[in-house]
Amino acid sequence: MKALRNQYLLHADDVPTHWYNILADVDVPTTDVRRARSAAAERETGLLAPNIPLSMYRSSVGKDRFVEIPRQVREHYQRWRPTPLFRAHALEQALDTPAHLYYKFEGTNGAGSHKLNSALAQAYFYKNAGVRELTTGTGAGQWGTALAMAAQAFDLDCTAFMVRCSFDQKPYRRVMMELHGARVVPSPSPVTSTGRAVLGSTPDSPGSLAIASSEALEHARSLPGGRYAVGSGENHVLLHQTVIGEEALRQMELAGEFPDVVIAAMGTGSNFAGLAFPFYREKLRSGAATRLVAVEPDACPKLTRGRYAWDYNDVFGTTPMTKMYTLGHTFVPPGMHAGGLRYHGAAPLVSALYERRAIEAVAYGQNAVFEAGTLFARTENLVPAPESAHAVRAAVDEAMRARAERRSTVILFNVSGHGLLDLSAYDQYLAGVLPDHAVSDEQIAASLARLPDADDAGAGS
Amino acid sequence: MNARLKRLGSEFVVNSDDVANRVRKIMVEVLDLPRSPDDIGFEISLYSPQIQLDSLHLLQLLVAVEEEFGGRIDDEDVMDADLRTVGDLVALVRQHIAAEETA
């Protein structure tokens, strides 16, 4: 019997030379980001220091379809890319489905997730702009780990403000960051005035990503060569992640199939965009009816239950507003293990596509996600990150539907990272003590009621 | 007076005023300011209620400046710029144009 082919591999020379800029194919305004009612911190310092290097920003708002990947960044990509594309034969057998299941695995680098794709690019651009230290806020720690590695690669200092409860619960993530040369500060911390204020009122505060990010921003502004680097949401982050989809397009070609459905987990949108955007381009070109599906948690359902509105990116309302699908910047999602999916809003570009019904969205509860993650681990011998397990769940359901309808279908999904530092969550699932977090309509309505009045926020029309 | 020097001087003033006017026109367009470019004085703070610039808008302005004047503004020039007034912004653009001409 002929052995089944499981892997579709490319060579180091096949690492994409360009990122794909979806703005060439979707008419989304990039200059109508409203000004903040109080860009207070900037006014206080009296210095308009852009947080993002102009060269990185320029390509993320331009209309060029392909943006060249700088040589040094591509060389770093070649240390682990192209990442493998697998045919999940074992999972197909377990599901007894006529569907063909393919997955791209982004967890093969040392940081363990897709986050390194953007961290390296950002470190390169910041270094060239004369920046000496990058700061960031991190919750689950995937972005912090990736940024620490990227900063090390480009000889930059790195300080990560890590949410206190994660700092205590996930010591290995802290060690990973420290191993790669970063300074890790539990947040709230006495290092910043934001942290001191929180500690003053709540000495045993478990912290939040909003507080950690505010601390990172404040700390960056206090450093002469410091800048605050973000790991998702912004156009440039989505742009960097498109290497995932560009490789997957070629690998699906090797497999001799084109997906009927492309699936990825939805946090703010960078891993979804990374895989799905290049397929969106190919859909437009070929007229294929491929569906693009974003999978979010029940506990933070920004696309399926949020509103397309102007909102702030942070809980304190200090950032410029963006038009996005949001649950409201004051929405606090329940604690859950897919920490990377807890953000209240969706990236503006993903939001615009969803508003035009160019993509779909589904939401799942925590136990349904871990059930699929466990099945995936037992069949494919790979533990997906809790975030990635959301994509696995949706892929499994698509495959089950294909079985029920007795039709063959080609499914591609993104396993954006491994879950080897999330085993305690799997442990809770196996022990049957993992809670499902329902969010009530009242909770969502309450935070949506606190959306800012965009027309009152500045001179923007 | 040396006519040649006088002509160079007047050309310089005209060209400089042209840069300033174009920068102020870009500001009105990109920031959607409810005022005429001529009403934006060089001494006005970029943080003033009339302008209310934030760092993201600054990047949007600079991309528009690049489209208007050509070339690419250097990352380090932007990161290191001590921008406080409209005049500072105009000076940054003049510096960019001068660098492009000598490049």
C-alpha cells in the first residue's frame, strides 16, 4: 500500500520575498483613525515621538500589493521557515470524514508561535530607526517571548510587563523571556506611576493586559531610546504575518488542492489574517468560493456579538480610536486559558472584511475547544496552544458536517502555536474541572453602552 | 546690491513659503481641520486644541508629505525630531527636501 503523504515541505529558498498587503485589494480607508479625546501622555511629555518607525508604518497604509521583506528579516525567517503544512490523515480517520484536512503549523520556532514573524520584522525596523529598547505588555506570554527573542537577534534591550497572575501561574513563560535576555516585570509594578497607582489602591491586584500595556507604554516614554511594540491588531502586524498564507498557498499547490474553507483562531486578528489574507487575494483572482472563517471564544465574542463602532484600544481610553468590531474597551472577559484571544476588539482590517461579509465568524466555549485540542493531540501527536485549538474545533465541525452531508471538502486551518506551556489547562480539562465562561447579553450591552462618542472626540468628521 | 544674490534670496523665500503652504494644506486635509491653511500660524503648538496632533496622525501627515514632495523621510529624523510647533514640522519637511536634493 502506498504510504500516505503527511507533509508538504518547502525549502529555505522558498521563504516568501514579500509580504502581501491586502489594502491593494480592499478599499479600507487608513487615515480616518480618530484622534483620542485625550492623548494626554503625549501632551504631558510635550514631544510627539511616533511609536512606530515611519518605514514600517508607510508600507502598512500604502496600496502596494507586495511589500519586500528586508533581507535581514528574511534571513532570520529562514532559520525556521518555511513552516510545514500537514495533511491530518490520522484526524480524518478518527472522524471518519470524506473531508481532506490540512494544517499549517507555526509552532516550530523557539518562541513556539506565529508571533515571531512580526517580532523579528518589528525589531529590525525599530533598530534601524535608532531605537535601543523595546517594551511590551504580555499576558499569556507568547508575544513577550517572541519579542524577547527578536530583540536579542537585533541587539535591542527588551522589557516585558507581565500580568501579575500570569507571572505567578506561568513561571516557564517568564523564564523563556529571561533566557532570551528580556527583563520581566510583574504588573502592576512600582516601576511606573500607572503601576504605583494601581498598587496604592489594590496592593494584591492580579493585574490585567490593559494595565501591563499602559505600564509598558509609560516606561517606553521614560526611556531616551525606548519604544512600545505591539503584537497584534495594527496593519503592520497583519502584514508581517502574511508569510504564513503565502507559504500555505504554495504548499496547497504541492498537495494539488485548493481549500474550500480556511480557518484560524481570532484574537485580534494577526494569525487569522496571516493565513487567510493571501487566500482572499487568490479567491478574488480565481473566483473560488473559498470561505474564510475566524474562530473566537464564547468568552470574548467580538465579531459574533460585538458592534462595528469607533472605540479605544485600551481600557483607559488614551489611544486614538479605531473603527472595529468591539465589545467595548471596558469589557473585561472572564479568565480563560486562551489568553491570546481575550482582547475586546478585532483588527480594523479584519473588522472591515467582516462588515462586508467577506469573512465568517464562529464562537466556541472552552470545553468544546479543549475537547478538539485533545483529539488533535491524540491523533496528530501535537499539542495545540489553547488559542489554536479554537481553529481545530471549527475544522473538526466542518469535517463532521462533510461526513453528515456525504461530501468531500478541503479544509485548511492554522495551528498557530504549540501548547507545551499550557499543559496545566489541558490537565484541568482532563480532570473535568475546566469551566465554561458564558457572557450575558447584559454584560455586553453594558460595556457597549460605554463606547465613546466618536463625533465628540476631535475634529474628525 | 548684487542682483544675482537678490534673485537667489527672493527665490529662496518664494520656495520656502511654498513648502510651508503645502505642509499647512496637507495638515488641513489629513487632520480634517475646520480652518484655512493660511490661518495656521507657525508658532501654534501641535498639541493645541486647534491642531490636537497625536503621534499616529504625525505618521499619517509624514506619509502625505512624502506623496506631495517625493522621496522618503528617514526613520531616525522622525524618531529624533523635537516637534512642538507647526514651524517645527515645516522645518522637518524642509530638511527632508534639502536632503533629497543633495542625495
